Amino acid sequence: MPSLERTIIARVEPLVRDVVEHEGMELVDVTYQREPHGWVLRVFIDRQGGVTVEDCGVVSSQLGDILDVHDVIPHRYRLEVSSPGVNRPLKTARDFNRFLGSAVRVTTGVAIENRRHFKGLLCACDGATITLAIDGKDWQIPLRDVRKACLDGDGAGVQA
């Protein structure tokens, strides 16, 4: 990720987290990127039972005001607040523990037995390693090696 994007996210994330947690929700992810029609700040929120359109609207309104007051983004941008959807990203040990028993997709930064892409059932997370069941085999994947992970919304073909 280029430096500008990292800098903006580092400035914005604490403000976003305060608003989201104040509303009783969880901040899942913040992205900031240039798209064909300009810059977009995306905020993904969740809560037990899921979020509603109204939840997203409340957070968006509050966040828009706070970001304007703090003036942390030096140019025009579009703010989008939404649910992470069925392919919710998993970033922390807490995320992995919350979704034990779910179908997941994981990409690693280093090969594990000549493999970097995994799709299986999330069986365990001890804080340092996750365990995926794939076709009758348990795969131990160190969290430090996980480059990207998300729920597998369709879960098709995932068998323990």
C-alpha cells in the first residue's frame, strides 16, 4: 500500500474506532484508495446479529462531521460505511476465534508445504496459530504468516 493511503488510514482509524465503538459496534476494516472517480474512504462495521442500513447511516453521519472537523484528509473523497458482507475479512486472533467453525479462505505470505492459498473449516486459534481442516487434514498456519483471510461466504466445497 502506498504511503499516502497508509498515512490517511493511520490518522483516520482512531477517529473511526471511537465513533463505531460509541455506537456499540465493531470496526472491521478501514480502506482508503484512489478509484476512477476519485478517492474513497471505506469503513466496514459489524455487530452481533449484523448491521442495518440505519446503523451505517448513523455512523456515516457522525464520522463525516468528525472527519470534517479534524480535517485529516487533505482532498476531496467519498465516505462509504457498510457491513463487511459474507466475505468478512479476518485480521486478528479475536476475529478468528469469533468465527470458529466457519468456512474461511486464507492466503499466506510464505508457502506452507508448497501452498499459499487455503480454503477450509476454521477449527482453532490459539492466538499465534490457526488450524484449518481441509479434506481430512489439519493445517497449522501461523498468524504472522497470514497475508489475507476472510470468511468464505459461499462455503461451497469446504469439508472437514
